[in-house]
Amino acid sequence: MKLTPGANAFVPTSEMAVTLTWSAECAVDPQALLVTETGKIRDDKDFVFYNAPRHPSGAVSLAEGAAVRADVTVALADVEPEISRIVITGSVEEGSFRDISGLTVSVREQGSGNVSLSFDVNQTEAVTAIVLGEFYRRNGGWKFRCVMQGWSSGLRGLAEEFGVQVDNEPEPPPASAHVPGLAASVAPAQHDRPSGAASSSAPPAQPNMKPGWYADPDRPGWYRWWQNGWSEDRRQIFPAGQGVCERCGRPVQQSRFRGTRPCRWCENDVWQIMQGWRAQASQVLTTTGPHGPEWDTLWVSLMFHQVHAGTGREALTPLAIAYLERVVTFAFADSQIEERELDEFERAVATLSAVTNLGTAQRHIDELRRRMLRGRSLTQVRAGELPRVQSPRVHLEAGEFIYLEVDALHVKYLANGPKRTPGRIIASNKKVRFVGSGAGSELPWAKIVSVTSEYGNVIVSATTARGGGTYQVHDPEWVAAVLEGALRVAKRLVLAPGQRDSRSIPPHVRAEVYQRDGGKCCQCGAIHYLEFDHVIPLSRGGATSVNNLQILCRQCNLEKGARL
């Protein structure tokens, strides 16, 4: 949907991405201001810009972009209640917005390739700052409005208008100032220091030294890479705080707000490096997981390229979430969750939380954890750890006790369509009863062949037509698990600990199917609540093979069942 100035539209209350793209040589810097009902920010922490790219709440952050692209991510569900608007602005250091050609702003839901809203920025005035648009609360939800208002006093004036306390401009050094060479004993600033770099003379070579850049013992003023021995890779040491980039030595501009602007050369270089690093990280996660030599090599490579570990941590966040989703999907491939699988999930969460910020995805991780815990509970029930309930409405035989009593619809398929009979399913240690509005039925466990949950229904297969069939219940997974567990106990078919049933999908088949389908639903492209689905169900003779398996989200899986 194309917006014009002043136009607005509702947006989902989820994580949104605002992307700026342009085709000119000049660079555009995005900012975000979290504003209250007063029209002002609460304090300077509510101003998100290149020197403070992440809000403390995690609700707004500037993502790493390219030479002609910048991104702002906004997790609307995590915005603090006192914030009424999130104002998205842009600024240029050189020239004005009149010089920026092809500037487009697009708004979409994070993780989705579909652009929900977009508009072109055609600024005819020579302004250096502009309010592009804003998210604002309306009727319990969020809307986005296109603003496109240029600011004649530049970014400084725009920021001060919203209550930002701006420091005075630093005075430039005299033209004749001399930048001395860096002595070998001076280390770079901490935020750009190569990992492992020494702050004094070079350390003696030791076999157990960690990989990193150390002062070159043979060449003062240079770093040399150590990894199980000195390599031939060297980098020059550049002075800190002297108007040059400590990574590449090129001149950098002083920022309008507190500090030095990032080096554009290094930004582009790091962006290229991180493109390959993300692909490598994704490969490592899907093969060995967040541990082992390959995992350690990922972080060593960042040190070698002098990329800040924080950049890697930020890039890892979406990959970490996708990995956790993969762990859960693989665990559910055989409909069983063992204790070790639950432990593996918790270890993965702890490991990834230590190296990247998963705070913005905490609700999603909690949902994955609830899903794993429920899966573990269902597995225990199927294995024979059955509940017991009291029912004064049921007459029990001697030594009989009840496992389950739920409302149900017995579905019988006739020539003129399905017939649904309301009633209750009652399962005991001796039999299964269906008490309906008319005549009921009861079936001893000896006559039941199997119990399965397929596409929202419980299917009881028996050697007799009376008592078996399809039942619609409120929680078919739980009902099927209790009935299946009771059947196994009655027939002494309870699986031994660690034993897998016939529905188990071999690990190599899971990996091949997941990679083939790109870790997303084949029908709608969703990346959450994924399940392995047999194209031809097992109950109809389908095989557990790569060609007969696909990845579906829960919703599409249920819809598929409705079409069978």
C-alpha cells in the first residue's frame, strides 16, 4: 500500500521493520525517538541513533545496513506503556535531502518479505533532517503515518524539538595540529581494540595463547595474528582519538552528537564480511549447533577481521531464534519429547542467550518452552503415566478406575454427509465408553487396535465398528495420548525408556527435508510452530521418506486435515 503525506494505516502489533533505500552517493542515517503524550522523550535514552543504536527496552534498534540501505526494527509489543509514538527520522551529514535520489521508505512485518506500506521521499528543499513517519497508538493497536516533514535546523534542531539534550559542538583541532605516530606501548580504544591485542610489548610466544592480534615482536607499531603460532598477517596500529579510524587509519568525521562518526569505509567492509559470516553461522548451527570447534572458529574469524563481537551477536539473533525453532521441530518429528531433548533445548537457550540478545524474542522462546513441556507431558502419558479422575456419574466395576472423561462428538460418515452425535468419552483401565444422547457404546481394550490424533480429531481403530470411529474433542492431542497410554498399559505395550515407536523419522531424513523446505511452511512460508507432515498419512499407507514428508506450520497442517 502506497502512502501519501498524512496518510496512515493499521499495522500488526509485532516486530516491524522500517527500511530506507536510496541510489545516491550520500548516506542517510536513520533515527528513532520514543515520545510520550507530552510530545517529548523522557530522557536521552529514548533517542535511538548511530551512537546509541538500541533502546534499553529492546523495543527499537538500528540494524546493520548497506551503503544504500538502512533499517530500523520496532517490536511494538515490547514498547513501554508510557510511550505513545515512535517517530522515525533521517539525516544526512553531507549535502541535503534534495541531493538524495530514489529514497524510499518501506514498512513490513519482520521476517516477512511482503512490504505492507511504502512511500517515496521527494524533498525539494535543502534540508539535512526529516521526519519520515511515525508509529502511534490507536484503539488498543498501532498505526503508521507518513509524515515527510523537513527540518530547516537540521538534526540538532529536530532532536532538541523532541527534548534531546544536545552537547555543544566540539571545536575542531588547529589546522597545523600534528598527529604523532602511535608508539608500540599504546593500545587502541577498547571498543575497537582487536581481540587479544596487547596493551604493552608483545607477549612471549606460548603454545596455549588464545587466537588474536598481538603487538608484533618483529615490527613495532604493528599487530600480528597469532593462532597456534605467528602468521604472516599483520595490521598497522592507528592512533586513538586523533580523527582517524582505529581499524583502517582513514580520516573520520566528528559526530554532531557526542563522539566520532563510524568509518564509512569500515562500515561497508564489515557489512560485506557479515554477509558471509551469517551464512557460515547458519551452516554451523544446522550441522553441529552452538558448540564445538566450528562454533569457536566463527568468533575467531570476527577477531581476525577486527569486527566487534557485538556486531556478531546482533547478526546472530535471528539465526539463534531459527535454530531454536529447528530444535523443537526436530524433537517433535516422532511425536515424543524425551527428558534429554527438553534438557538439550534449555542448554541451547542458555548457550545462545550468552552470546546474543534474545530479549526481544522472549515470548516466542517461552512459547517454544511451553510446547516442549507439553510434549514431554504427552510423552509421559503415552508411556503409561496416566492420570486418574473421579466421576460420580459413571458406574464402575470392581477394581475399575477412570483415566479420562471429556465431552465429545462421535462423527459417523454417511452417504448424505457426516452425522455428529454429542456425548462423553470415558476411558478406564478396563474399557472405553461413549455415552451419547441416544444409545451409547463400550469397547474393551482387547478389541481396540490403535488410537491416533490426526488433524484435530481422535481416531479409535477397533476390530468392531461399534465403539470405534472418529471423535471431535476440545484437546485431541491430550485425549489421544491418554487413550494411547491406557491401550499400551492394558496390552502391556508400554515402550521401554528411550525406545522410539514406528512414527520416528530418522535424523538424516529430518535434516534433508528441513533443508529442502528452507525451514519454513511449504504452504504459507511461516517460520513458527513448524511440524513434519506426511503428505500421504501413515494411516493411509504413507512412507516415512524424504519424498513423502514436508514442513507445515500448525495452522496449515490442521487445514490440510480438513481437506482430506
